[in-house]
Amino acid sequence: EAGVAQSPRYKIIEKRQSVAFWCNPISGHATLYWYQQILGQGPKLLIQFQNNGVVDDSQLPKDRFSAERLKGVDSTLKIQPAKLEDSAVYLCASRVPGQGMDEQYFGPGTRLTVT
Amino acid sequence: AQSVAQPEDQVNVAEGNPLTVKCTYSVSGNPYLFWYVQYPNRGLQFLLKYITGDNLVKGSYGFEAEFNKSQTSFHLKKPSALVSDSALYFCAVRDRGSTLGRLYFGRGTQLTVWP
């Protein structure tokens, strides 16, 4: 089966610009996650979707970050305006519906550099 | 609060020697525990998980991990290391009592296996 797809793989922008990342999860995976991985740290959850509804966005900086999953399949994460500290790898992951013990499957990530 | 500690930023071993990558966790309830591996410019790949039952869990590529409830640890092990095992390893924990299902990751341990 195809894995989690993400695009673009790399993005360089200047601070105060806007950027969007796209994720297409594994077919049939109802749960979708966006993580931020800053260099030297582990991934930190930004937002979790169950189908097209938000389950957890408590760690999402809502003044500049937004995400949507309108049809319950692919998802877009946006940053507007970007700050230098947003430089990181943005990982998308998905999981089958289950009772929580199922592992998450990760995409290759988008490496964002803000200058 | 949930948290994961990986006390070693780097682990270096010779090929053919046994390896251990350490992980300790803190959760308010009983844990689900996971190990992921990350190769350069790629997303995280699932290695193994502890849900319940036998404290010794076997996973992909010959890796295993031992759950120790009294020490709140979940160390990753392999009897004989390969150069191709060189990568960044992340331990993650989820509180099985949580309805949100968020994974908390450690900061990662860079494993280097030299020939």
C-alpha cells in the first residue's frame, strides 16, 4: 500500500511570508496528525484530526497556524505569517481507526527554512 | 503529565556488538510504548510497540525492547548491531487512559555503528 505523501519536501521562505504544506494519508486512515520537529528535538504534535473534525489542537499556535481536512482525506497546514522559530520539519502521520494502540505511519516530512 | 526521557544523545557501538538505547517515561496511567527510527531526510518508521502482556517485545530488523514497569523504562536492544542500524531513534509514550491519544516523543538518540 502507498505510504503517507507530503509536499513540498523542502521550502525556504522569508519571515512574515506565508506557506502551506499538503498531506495525503494512507487510504482508509481516519486519524491524521501534524507534527513539528525542530532540530535536535522529538516531534511535537500540532493538531490531530479524526475524519474531518479536529480532535486536539491544544498545541497549535492559532494566531499564525491553521489546518484543515475538509473531506476527511488529505489535509493542509498553513503558517501565516512565518517566524524564524518556525524553521523545522513538519511531519504528517496517519493511523487506522482503532483503540489507540495502533502505530502511526509517518510521511517523509517538509523541511521549512525561514530566513 | 506525560513525558519521555532519552538520556543519551548519542550511542556508539561496533558492528557485531550488542546495542542498547535507553528510554524512561512518565505517564499518569498505564502506558502504550513505541520505538521509531528515522533515517536522514525520511519520516519516522515504526519499529515496535508494547501494549500489554510479555514484557519483552520483538520488532522489525531484529530489534527488541524490554518494558520494566517498576523502573518506568522501555530500553531498545539488539544482540548484534549492523552498520545499517545507524540512525536516529525515538521513544514515544501514550497514556492508554487518554481519549485524545496523543503521542509524546523523546528528543531522540543518534545511534552510530562503526564497521
